[in-house]
Amino acid sequence: LHPHLIMVSLGTNDANDASVTDSVFLYYVDKLISNLKSKNSKARFILLTPPDSYYRKMYPNARIESLKKVLYSYAEAKNIALWDLHKAMGGAGAVKNWQSLNVAATDLIHYSKSGYELQGQLFYQAFIKHYNEYVSNKY
């Protein structure tokens, strides 16, 4: 396809698997991005952090913060853009609010169609805001 922009959303499943350490997560993130870059040398990337979720429907998933730190460090080191979906949706515990609005499932991990659409709208708003700032500062 030769895309100009590749968006990669990672970490939801990894945050629910205690055997995935930060170093293992970093290894696979780097392997994925390196493979994509090798086949799409001109493409730019945006990493997305995992959304908020709960562990076993009872506890805000604390692993998300750890994986976010890995993604932030990686993005900075590799000069890759990053959008913090977790923060944009309200941070730790926000999925409960989303569930009460029927945009997140009762498992507190997955989202309804409208929930994924809302995530897309949040991304678009952030993206176009920064794009407009870039354009206005460039010209």
C-alpha cells in the first residue's frame, strides 16, 4: 500500500498479561516498528497508548501506566509521534464512566461500536488541533 502514515495502537492485551514485562513489551514494539519501517521507509508513525481498562472487572489496570512509560520513552528515542488515548479518555478508572454511558462493555476492557467511534473522534480532534497549529506556525 505504501502508506504515508501508520498508526499503531498497542498494549491492551499486554496490560492484561502479567507475564509481559516492560522489556518484553519494548522488544516487540521495536520489532513491529522496525519491520514496518523496513517495508515503508517513507512512512511516518503515530503510536497510541492503550485505552483505560480494568483487570478482572475489579481493579483499574495499573499495568497500563507502565506500558505507557515504555511507549513514551520509545517514541521519544525514535522520534515517533505518540497520542495518549488513556489520558484523552480520562485516565485510570475512566472506562467505568464510559461503561455507564454504554460506550464500553461490561468486561471493562472492550468498547462498543460507539465507544470506538468516540475514541476515533478524540484522536481526530487532537490530530487536527496539532495539524492546524503546525500549519499556522509554518506559514
